[in-house]
Amino acid sequence: VIWHHDELVHSPTVLVGYQLYGLAAEAGIRVVLNGQGADESLGGYWTLVEHALYDRLRDGAPELDHELELAAAFINTTPERLHARIRILRRTDWLRRVPGYARISAERRLRQTGAADILTPEFAAQARAIPPHYPGQSFSHAILNSLVTGPLPQYLRVEDRNSMAHGIESRVPFLDHVLVEHALTLPVGALMSGGWNKRILRDAMRGRIPDSVCNRAVKFGFPTAARDWFAGPLSGALRDLLDGSAAARAGWFHVERLRHALDEHVAGRADHSRALFAFAQANAWLELHARGWTR
């Protein structure tokens, strides 16, 4: 997978997607429809809830308390916590007018990823924060950033590499420019209201797909069993990599911290899947680089 992508990937989901395209190719399928873009253009991410409510609060919308309760139930939190998040958005929307705040905020988010916990200071210092393309905390700013800054560009690159690795054309109907342009003109309530995300898509699909899908509140994403893999069948291989591998010798990682993280992970005391996956795939990249990317 790393050979096809040329770089490290964001999660083990990419490996599962690669295998999925492989199964499609084995079945003789050459063109697939992909749902990428629906969450970004039609308001599918639960994090957009607070931005939608921030817009309504800023515009003085009536009955906000009821909408707050519905939204809090939808994302499995309390109205008080959700309201606190909206107050933070209001504050950061004001602070963005301060020169340099966007850069400082991006650097803080970079530190919060926890990368410094497993990377050596010299290597971690090479990371550069990327400020949002569209500064601001409104719903429209959040939608535009998800389309332009992230995560969509990364997801599309991943899908393109995974599909073309197996000679499959992956089409993304939710990114038809006419649909996206129309979605960007819609009011917030058409995309997120009454405690529901992708409201207009749910309404449009009623009678076309099962109600159990239209009315499903839980968002699954594309989960993998990485936590179980690293705690069980792959734990021995990970330990071997930590004891001696290209990544262990590179000077990029705090190997002892990772060894402790693996012990905690196997014992079930914590979930260190992301850190362990980062180390394992970095080793794959380094080994390929040492071989001149020959397979």
C-alpha cells in the first residue's frame, strides 16, 4: 500500500480500502461509485453541528434552546457542553481578527495531535502547521474548509491511489460541480437542522432507500479493527520492529515510549493504535526508500 501511495497515510482505513478495491477487481468490476464528498458538501460531519448552531445564535434565531437539545442528543452530548463549544467558536471567531492568530491556532492544533509524545524533538520540529484556507467559524467557513483544506483533498488522493492500484475507475457523484455549487447556496437549515445532519439528502432519498438508513443517527465512518489487531495478532511483529528496524534506527521516534505504549495497548489499558500504526508504516516507507522503491 505504501508503495502505491508514495507517502504515509492517515489511518489503517486506507489498507482496508485497498483490499476492498482488490476484491472488486477480482470480481471483474472496473467502475465503482464512491460516496466521497457527501459529508463535506452536504453537512455530514458531527463537528459541523456546533458551527450550524453558532450561525443561528449569531443571527438571533428563535427557539435555539430546543434546537440545541435536539443537536446535543444527535451527537451524544449535553446541551450545556454543546453550548460551551459554541461560546468557544464565538471567541475564536473574534480572535481571528488578531494578526497572527490563525498561525498560532494551527500550531496549537498540531501540538494537540500528540505527535511529540512519540517523535524525537528534532524530527517533530520539522512539522509545519497549515492554517485554514477560509478563516472563520461560521457554518459556510467550516464547509468550505472541509472541501478545500481538509479532509476531502486527502481522502480523494487516497481513493485515487487505492482504486488505480487495481485498475478501477472510482466516480464521485456527490462531487458533481453542479450539486456542490447548489449545496453551497443552501441555508444552514437545509443541511443541518432538527438534530439531523445531511438533512436535504435524507429528505431526497426517502422512498428510494430504506427508512432504517434515512433515519440512522449514528455515523460509522469506515472503522477498522486496528486496536484488536495491534493488541493481538500483530503485537509480536510490532515488538520485533521496535527491537530492530529501519524506523527504530532512524532517530525519528522515541522507541522506548512506543515500547511502553505497545505494552499498555496489549494489556488493554489504553488505545495507542494511531501511534503504533504510524511507526509501522514509517518503517515500511523507510525500507522501500532504502531499496530505491523497488518491490
